[in-house]
Amino acid sequence: MKKIYANGVDEYKFFADLDKRNGETNKKVTQIVTEIIDDVKQNGDKAVLAYTEKFDGKLPKYYEVPREVINDALTEADSDFTDALLNSIENIRVFHEKQKSQSFVDTKDNGVILGQRVRGLERVGLYVPGGTAAYPSSVLMNAVPAKIAGVKEIIMVTPPLKDGTPNKDILVAAALCGVDRVFLSGGAQAIAALAYGTEEIPKVDKIVGPGNIYVATAKKLLYGTVDIDMVAGPSEILVLSDGSADPKYIAADLMSQAEHDVLASAILVTTDEESADKAMQELEIQLKKLSRAEIIRKSLEDYGAIIVCKDKSQAVEMANRFAPEHIEILFENPLEYVGQIDNAGSMFLGNYSPEPLGDYYAGPNHVLPTSGTARFFSPLGVNSFEKRQSFIYYTEDALFAAKKDIVTVAEREGLTAHANAIKVRFED
């Protein structure tokens, strides 16, 4: 990992270089993804299956996974695994239940009734990576809040394994979360199928879930035809340290995100250079024991950094500038800094709140804004699956009392038909 001494120039050049990752990659695949989307729009399942055979090597054993296959996966699953998922589901459920929006009615003395109706979306598509990068935890984080919001139907798409069968761990998670239908399809073609609908795959109102650059680009291009959760970039972690944390913890936590992808970014922002150097020594020791060491090493070399700051105030400013997906605050009194971190997807406070706790178990959602978008985006939650409608009821007397103001503004805007719709109701 490169070491940068914060001087107001070098660290911001590093951040600017990180910002280029997504744009440069997207340009290379946009044309391919556009062609796939157009083909699926025109040819439906025929195109989806053709791309599945092309990219996955063979057609899946079945297009839609039969319900009995899903149930069998749950029945045959290891009990420790299912128990762990059930415990996670309960934590996710309890946390997200508190996010539910409320419908309301406001009645006024003059007979006016105003209100808001909140309901879940009709149908949501859930994309789940398959094969060696299968993440049943993503099923939980997307499906549980959708169910709480009142989504009526969840359609899951996931790539088949090389033998044409579904990943059983994903099926177990789908069964436990109440996913309604599962189709074996991945990549941009699956996103297009969800957005437009095919003969077999239903059209959805929103698509959520992580995927590779082709999936992310398809979601971005189809936004507007369908809603999406967010355009996710490579995973990120920023660790704030003042030298009080064990260097072993720092090293382990940086690598926990670097192992996702060679484009992932792991950054240590510290006020204590000595402990940072010890953490780097720990990286080498722990890397030898990890299965994805090659990916971790590449990620840290290309997009990792140690940024040495003069004090905690400068370190916090640095964190807010980067707006990381995950931030760990390994300061001596981490709770004191919660109100100072304005831009981050999720905060992890203290030595015993490592980032994987949020990925798998604690309850807050792990679908988080990346690439600096935590400045204006929020984590996935129940309100991501809600739809709000307002309603208005006015009596004749109440509208007459408002008539002059409405007509004045409408005519000032030059919208005489708007004004007329009010005035016509009170003509003799």
C-alpha cells in the first residue's frame, strides 16, 4: 500500500484517481450491454437463453427453478448454516421494522382532508450473483426489507453453476426469506428481462442486488424503464485510527474488503504512523493464510493507501471527503465521532465492530452507496421498496377561499387553463 502524507494536495490526487475507476470501466462495456438489452427487448426469452449459453457455457437444467427444488435445498441444508441465516434474518427484520413509513390523514376544520398512503411495490426483481461469487447474505439484505415494505412478489434471477444447476446456498436463503420465483439467468440479459418482461420472466417495478460491471451497467442504462437500488461500484472501506487499535485488527479489516475485487479500495487514515507501519507488517503475515490473497494484494497495491494526518480533525475531514461505503472508527472513544461523520454508507464503531459484522449479522443493511455517492445516497432499506401517494379533498367553500391565490399564481406563470379549472367552478 502506498503511504501518503496529508498536505492538501497528494491525498486529494489519490481520491481523484479513485473516482476514475467506474467511468473508465463503464465505457468499455456500455456498447456490449446496450446490444444485449436491445436483443432481449426484441426477442425475450430466446435472447436470454442464448446469452446464458454463450456466457455460462451451457443452458441451465431448468429456466425457472421448481418449487420442490427450492424446498429440497432447504431440507437438505446444513443446520448450522440455516440457523446462522435465521439469526441474521431476525436481526435484519428487527432493525428494518423500525424504518416503515406511515400513512396519515390530516383533517382540517374547514372540511379539507389531506393525506398520504404508503404501500409496497407490486413486484421487485432481485439479482443475486452465482457460481463461486455466491452471496446468500445479499438475498437476506434485499428480500427482508422488501417483505416488510409489503412487496407482493419477489422475482429472483441468479446465474446457474457450470453444471446448469442453481447454487443451493442461494436457494436456501431464498426459501427462508420467502422469495416467490427463481430463474436461472445472470448478467445484463437477466437485468433486461426483469426490466421489460419476457414470456417467462415477469416485468418488475424495481431491480435490486449486486453484480459485476455488466450487471451494474445494465441497471444504469435501464433506470427510468425500471427503478433500481443504486449504481454500485467497487467495494470500499476506510479505517480511521489513532494508534489505540491493535494493528492486527486494522490489517484484517482492510483485507476484508480488498478481497471482494481487484478494483476494491481499502484506505487507512491514521494519526499514528508507527501503528500504521505495524498494520502493514500484519498484512503480510495474515495474507499467507487467506484464500483470495492474490486479489487482496492487487487491490491494495492499486487502490489502497495509508494517509497520515496531523490530527483527528484532519482525519475526519478526509473521511467525509471520500464518503466511503464502509467506515470503521478505531479511535479511543469512537462514539464521540458519530455526529462528525456526515458522508458514509455505514459506520462501524470500536475494536469489536468489524465490517463483516454488518455484512452478515448485525441488522443494518449491507447494500450501501459506493464511489463517493454516500454524500447523497442512503443504504437500502424498507423505504427503498415503498411507494407514497398523496390525496387531497376540498369542499366547495374551501376551494373558494383558496381561489384567488391559486388563480393569481397560475396566471403569473402563464398557465391560463390551470386558472380556468379553478374559476369555472364559481361562474354563474
